[in-house]
Amino acid sequence: MLKSRFPFIAILACIAIFGVLLRLVSYDTLPPHGETADEFLYPWAGMSLITTGVPSSWSWFTSYSEGTVYNKWGGPFRIVSPWLEKPPLYSLLSGSWMLATGARDFFDVRLSVLRLLPITLSFVTIVLVGALAAKVLTPATGLLAALLYATIPTIAVSNRFSLTENLLTPLILLTLLAYYYFLESKRKLAFGLLLATGVFLAVLTKQIGISLLITISVLLLAQRTWKMLGLVVLAGLAGFGIYYGMGIYYGWEQFMRVQNEFQQVFTSAGLPELMASLFSFSTVGRKDHLLFDGSMLLGYLILFAAPLWTAVEIHTASLIGAARSKTFALFLFPFVFLVCLSLVASGAGFSFYGWHVFPLFPFITIFLAQMLLNYWRGKLSPFTSLIIFLFLASSTLRFGLTIFDQNHQISWQPQLMFLLCIIIGLELLPHKLRVKGLLTLFIVYLAINVLTVWRMGLFIPGIPQPL
């Protein structure tokens, strides 16, 4: 069995290694220092929790009665204690990493060291994207999804952020993969324990981890595996119990004031507009640093349309019946995640940042890979070529002109028209020639994506962390 899977495993490992190498290009300056000070929240909290037993980090919430302000790295940091805004798992992980690499003081934390942690996690994520897509769909889809996840510029840059979402994402993928093995394997207990562990860790990573608890609970409810459902729910409650137990230990009133202020701040940002922000602000971080990436826009379009174009497979009169289909988990989690996120953050103003939706990126690439494969194999309408032109061809041309030919950007219309003629012309060719032509275009698209990551400083200003 292992021998038959070796080519897939070897190619997937090579893709993951290549993805990590891409993420290491200028990783300490792109995203720029100052894009978010949240990167320092977690290692500081973890370092202080490990060394003193009390988590301390920066915050401007008025719920903290006292704080010490330090002016460093171009901005003030108000250090408060105990810092209780987020569950502790990523704080402990990043804090342990910084202590292990020699940091002894908060201001010893360097992005050049800190960001190696999420980049390492991205290797695991790329592998899990490929493994999950291969398990649910086909090995070809798995490899293509992993390749897209490794090379799409927005995703490559996003994976450099030392933020909770870059730990939450592989935990989600691993848990969903464990669910599929749980369905098929005779070792129900082993994979069931892995399910429960994944949910437990997701909840301890960030509050939005409850979306994974809800997803797995619905799936197990559909399978009527009551004991395992109970175990997963208990694991999720245990995760929340640890977090809220910390609140009791360090001061319940203070903890609740912080939680209430956190919610009030996001509520006061404005009325609900999360979906509008999702499509309007193509970014890895702040809304004012946009990165218009056609792969992401098309991916979102396919993601939201996925339940429609796969309606034949999962059509049923009941949600429970639908949940028994093989692909349902791939659809369920992204929408549960977005619903949970929309109930917490309006998406208006400062309540939306690019990293809030990082956990959706694997599903975007999986659905995009499946669509591209179906198109390449001639299973979709020729009209699909126009959709690919509108999203991928125009985006690739824009990236390419920015990198290679900035002096001739004013002549982009003839070049875009030429691309349109090629894409439409391929639909008129015999099948074998069409397949070869589309493969050539995909290689060009892939190469431009890689070069865009390599030259990301042309699109997002690279700013090093001050000494």
C-alpha cells in the first residue's frame, strides 16, 4: 500500500518543501513590520506565562486598570497583566519557540526568528491540503490543490504571519482528515481520539475554533455515533474550560470585563458587512494594503457556489442526510466558520483583517483545483474559459507587467486581448492540442505566481523590524 502511494507522497513533499522555500523569501520584511502588532501579542504572553506564571502582553483595552507603556519599534506598547484576551495555546507555542531561540526579554523578539514558526507550520498545512483533497476527491486534485496553496501569492505571504490562524488552519485540516479516516477505518477509537484532540486544540487556539466543534458535531450526529459525539463535545468543553479556568484563576471579574470590551469593540465597528469586506478588500492584513489576486477572487466565487455546482451529489431533503455524503464536510466547515465569524465581527472598519479568513484558504484551493482539473479534462462548459480569463488571465497579466515591463503597462489592453484570443482559440482545437495548450498556460500562470511571491516588494512595501 505504501509503495503504491509513494509517488503521491514524494511529489506532495516536494511541493511542500518548495512552498516553504517561497515563504522564506524576504519573510522578515514582507508582510512589513507594523502590518499588525498582534504578532507580538502571543510570544510575549507565552514567554511571561512560562517564566513567571502570569501572562503579560500589550493591550489598549480600558478593562485593564493598569499598564506600563514602552516606546519601541515605532509605536507605544502598553503592557498589561494578566493578559487574558485569547486562549493560551499559540501563546505557549510561540513563547516556547522564542525562549528556546534565546529571547529573554519582550523586546528580544525578532520577526526574523518568530516567523519561522508559522512558516514551519505552513509545511504541515500544504501536506494536509493535499492529503485531504486526495482523500475526499482524487490524488490529482490533492496535488494540484497543494501546488496552488504553495504558490498563490496571497496565501504564501499570509503564511508568514505569526498569528493564531496559522496554527488553527492545520488543526482544522488534520481534524477533518481524521474524520474521513474515522468513517472508513476499523480503528474507530484511535481516529475518534484524534478528532477529539483536534477539536480540543482548536478551541484552545482561538475562540473561533468553536466552528470546528460545531462542524464535527454535526457530522458525527449525522452518522449517529453517539459515544464519539459525546467525546468530541466534552473535548471542546474541556478546551473552553481551561481558558475560562484561567479567567477564574487570574480574576473572574477582570476576565469578563476584558471579554465584554472585546465584543463591544468589534460590535461598535459598524453594521454587518463581512461578505462585502471579503470581496472588497483583497488583503493579507490591513484594508489599506490591498493585494488584488485573481486566484483568491475566483476561489471565493467557487467556494460560495460549490453547494450549487455539486447539488446533484449532495441533494437530499434533510441536512442529516446530506451530511452523510463524502464531500459534505468540505462544504460544511467553511460556511460554519463564516457564520460564526459573522456573528462576532461585523466586517466593518477595523473589525476585518485579512488573517481572519486564513482558515478558508485551503478550501479555496481545493475547490479551485477541482474546477481547473474538470475544465482541463473538458468536463465543463467552454463558457468556463471566459471565467478563467476574467479572473486568472487578467490577474496574471497584471502581476507579470508589474514585474517585467513596468514601462509598457499603458499597453495592457492589446496584451489582454491577445490572451483572450489564445484562451478562446484553444476551445476550437482538437482535444489533445487543447489539453497541451491549457497546460502551457497553467505553467505560465504558476511561474508568474512564483515570481510575484519572489518580487512581492513591488506590490506590498517591505519594512524591516527596527532594532
